[in-house]
Amino acid sequence: LIEDVRKNYPDLILRFSGEDAFRTSEDDLFRVYDQIAPFVDRFGTPDTVGVATPATVVRRLDLLRQHYPQVEFEGHFHDDRGFSLVNALEAVKNGMRYIQTTLLGVGDRSGITSITALLYNLYIDKYYDHLEGYSLRGSYPINVMFASKMKKLVPSKEPVSLTNRTHTAGVHQQAMLNHGSTYEPFPLDQFGVTESEMLLGPLSGWNMIYYFLKEIKYYNLDEGTAREIAAVFKERIYDYKSGTSPTTALIDIAEKEFGLSRLAIPEQFKGNILQRMDEESKSGASAGATAEGDPEARRNTAVTIK
């Protein structure tokens, strides 16, 4: 069948995947792939049950590339052992050009590699050439939207989120007020975790409103209150005068109708912030633009919370 498809459709990109490619013995895998290699452009190498480790990924990919130098490889890594992200990273860094991903890593059992987690780590490790064509600033908004559709929050294990940057320990909170980089490795503004990227409006889910009020504006509220505020916000947003921003309207509702108060930031620490929210952070929506600077250096360009 594959030979006939190649003969009749020479320009068609063909991929063949061997199920359970990391538990299958190398001899069995090669016995199948040897027959198919002349007719395909790409071999899929799925870690179907999530047994692979970074070391086994590197070893098997090296063997496959030696055997089939003319064929590209595609990875599919399950997270049964918690290695889907690191396995994908090792595969990319060792020459694999294609990785199957999903939003938030949703998939069978414990899921597969999260696309935004993979892009984030490639960016941090300065593999900028792998990021061309991606609008990195869309990462966080799409994570929130997808989580909202699934009726849950963005999981804390997802790097591109605010839920994994919520500090509850008193010592941590005080240190964060002193300097935002104390307990946070890299800023997330390039991935849409900024006030300017929070698109509030009548279609905003309660998740987005919860994130905005609690994690960006530092209001004290729980999920139940966020749901109530969201319902009022959606009902009232059209009644506000022209020129009133959704942000202003939401804060007005939160403070005046629900009596929410903000976390007080000591005057001497107001110049420090967890994320950039200045005008410069809005420029350059493409990966090519975001990859120009070193993320380490960007920490020192924080601005005051307004």
C-alpha cells in the first residue's frame, strides 16, 4: 500500500509510525522500518505508554538517524513517568524536527507534551531558530481559554501560567516584593503573561477574570467570588459609557459591589514587579522578535505596577 501511494502521489508527504517505538526491541523496529524507509519522508517514534527516559530517547534517535539518514523523525511522548516534556526537549536538541503536542498536554492517561511548555523551554535554552513562525505572546491567552473550555484552571505544572507563580509562603512573598526574580527563574511577558495581553470583554470566562484580579491586580478573592463578579461584569459591560475600558469596569465592580481589597505593597518596594507591563513589552508579536534578547537580561527592565 505505501509503495503504491508513493508511486501514484510522488509529492505527498508520507509518515509511518511504529506503535510503542520505545518498548519495541531495536531489531523488531528496524525489521519493519527497513521495508518502509525507501517510500516515506518521515518516521513516527511514539512513546505510546510513556516508558522512555531522556537517555533512551537520545540513544534510540541516534540509532534511527544512523540507519535512516534520508528520513526525518517525529516524536510523540506520553507523560506516564513525568518525562514527556524533557524527552521532547532532548529529542529536538538531538535532531528531531517534529514533535506532537497538545494544549496543556491533554491526552490519554497522564497526557503528552504541552506545546507552550515546549516552546517556553526552547526559548529559555535559546533554541530561537526552532521558534520561527510561532506567536509566542498567544501562549498564555490560549492556555486560559482552553482551560476555561475544560472548566478548570491552567495546571500549576504548566510553565506558561500564573498558577505556578502564586507564592503563599510568607518568606517567599516578602522576597518577591523585594525583587521579582528571587523565586521566579524567567519573566513570562514574552508568552502573554502581562496585563496588556489579558483581553477582557463580555466573552471573558471567569478564569480570565480570576487570574486578572488575583494574580495581576493583587485582589483578595476566591474562585466563587470570581464567578459572581464575572456574571455581573458580562451583564454590565455594555452599559458603561463609551471610552470606559473593560479593565476599569471590572475593577469598579470588584471594589464597589463586592468590596474587594488589594494586597498592599510597601512603598519602598513599588518599583519591583513580577512581570513587565510597560509599552515595550507589547512590541514584537512574533517569535523572531521575542528571540532577540536574552531573557536573563530582561529582569532588570521591570516597571512600577499602576
